[in-house]
Amino acid sequence: MPSITQQGVGSVQKRLGSELMTLMMSASPGISAFPKHDGNLFEWAGTIEGPAGTIYDGLTFKISINFPSNYPYVPPAIKFDTPCYHPNVDITGGAICLDILQDKWSAVYSVQTILLSLQSLLGEPNNASPLNLEAANAWNKPDIFKAHLMRHYRAADA
């Protein structure tokens, strides 16, 4: 008989497999995520396209998603791999300040919910809770903000 830990991991893998299928069948434009390696559903790579009509329009960001063994009761750890100049993103490490990844997490949230929330956050930052104070201060100065954004974004492509 499998141990409780094995049963728990099995249920997490089943949940992640189901979420992967839902995401693959989804018609949500501008978001995607897949396991990084065959046989490991706990580490995913994702892509988020900047929302149309925002300062991030036309830009694509890569993210890493790491699921804990007690997912969905605990949120996944997510970070930007592509440097993202944003009030709620740490430019050096890619950490993200988003309430649903912290104290507002619920087991009903899915990978798709998270990706859509991140995409929305790009165009609508929470300047009351900045990780990048410089970006928060520059947000209302679009020309200055865009110059910083593109300087960091281009550095990722070099």
C-alpha cells in the first residue's frame, strides 16, 4: 500500500495533469505553460504576452513555475525569467508581488487563473505594494517608464 506522502504526490500530479490539459485546450490568448521536463509536473515554464493597449503590448515574458508537494493548498512559486521592469516585480530576481500568490491564495485557483492574473497585473500594477519602487514612481510617466522597460527587456535578449 502506498504511503500517505505518495498518495498526496499522486493527487497533486493528477491535479497538475488536469490543469495542463485545461490550459492546452483553453482559448486564452497570450498565455501558455508546460512542464519543463518530461515526467516532472512540478516544474513548469510559462510565457505571458503583454496585454494589448498597455505599455507591455508586443513584449513576451518567460516565467518559471514551481509547484510545492502540497499544491493546491499552497500557491506555486513563480518568478519572471525575462527581466521585467514593473512596480510589482523585483527586477533582479524576478519575484512577484501578487496577492493571489500570497495571502489571498485559494485552492480553487488554477495555473490558468494565475497566468491571466499575471497578464492583467502587467497593465494594472498595484502601486500601493511595490517591489520595485523606482518603477512604481515612474509608472505615471509613460515615456520614462517605457525607456526603463525597454532597457531591461533588451538586456534579456542580448
